[in-house]
Amino acid sequence: MFRLLVFAFVGSAAFGQNFEPVTTSTVPKGVIPSTTIPAEPDLVDQVLGMVGPSEPSNLTERDRFRQYLLSAGGPVPLIGEAAAAGYGQWTNHPHEWGQGWGVFGERYGSNLAYNGVRQTITYGASILFHEDTRYFASGRSGFWRRTSHAVISTFTARSPDGGQRFSFSSVTGVLGASAISSIWGPDSWKGTYNIGENAGISFASTAALNIVREFLPNHLHRASVNQTNVH
């Protein structure tokens, strides 16, 4: 389950934007309110661009392609897959590869290749099926309601009209990458059962990352507010 642990860790560091809606203060009667200036995007918005807005919004093909590039070769996958390779080295997974720096590079390269195949399939299928695979915050209250939304979002996407539906692109990306990676992987990756197991690990890691995306911004926001009050 090294992918699950790594993505949860990396997600905790990378997806710290605030999903709470911006509220405007009360304006006295007769005074024309000034135009609301949106909060300045943080580093995650500007560089990583991996977390969607809290509400469905129009996804241009330029934004879709930018999201694909960041998901396939941006800072998060580069760091995350290196950490995953280190964890695989520590646990000797897969065991057929053994140990050593050269093997670490093999694990790292395999992880990057898997992610690249997954994101490429997802990107192409999202164009075909007109799906927006970004993560959207639930806007709900309650731990279990928000958690269930995060887990379900692993298998869903936004349609052009803003509705939520089963994501053919995301599921196809995971299944396709798990099958293709078995070609270069060891014997423990081959066969229907092992391919399904690897796909299950990918789905689980995505669900864990979605949970981080859902809850961590609230904690970071509270910490920021507390620091401001102290000063």
C-alpha cells in the first residue's frame, strides 16, 4: 500500500488551498459597494493547479491540457513518485527487483511511467467523454458526509452542465495503466488478479488524496487565522 501512504503524505503538503466561500461585509444603505476583488491565488493555484474550485466552473481545453501536464510531470508527481520509490525500496516491493541504487532508479522510473500512462489515458478519455476530472470540494458539513464525497469523487467527474457522473476517463486511466505497466513489471504484476490489485491500490491512493484535499484546507485556514489574531 505504499502509493496510499505516499500520496496521503504528499497531498498533505501540496493541497493547502482554502475552499471556503468568500463573503462580503454589510454595506450601509445608499453606499454603492465596490467590486469584490478575489483573493490572490496561492502557490498551489499558480504552480500546481491540481485542485479544482469549490464550485463547478467552465474548463477550457487550455486549462485541461495544463492540468494534464502538471498531473503527468509536475512537482507533485515528481516528488511523490520519488517518495513512493523510496518506500518501495524500504519494503522491497516488488520483491523481484531487490535492492540497490540502480533498483531505486528502476522503481522511480516505473512509477513515473505508470503515472504518465494513467494521466495520458485519462486526459484523452476526458476529451472524448467531455469530463472535468478536477476535484471539487463538497461544500458540506460533517466528517462522514465530506469523507464519503471525497471517496465517491475517485470514481466521478463533472459533466459540461455541472452535474456529477461516473468518470469513464478516470477509471479507464487507472485500469489501462495497471494493465500496461504489467508489460514492463515483474511477474507479481502480471495476470488479471495482480492487475486488479494494482488498480485497487491506485484507487485507494486517489481516495486518500481526495480526503486530504477535502479537509486539510480548513485546518490550514484556521491556523492562518489564529496566527493573524496573535499578531
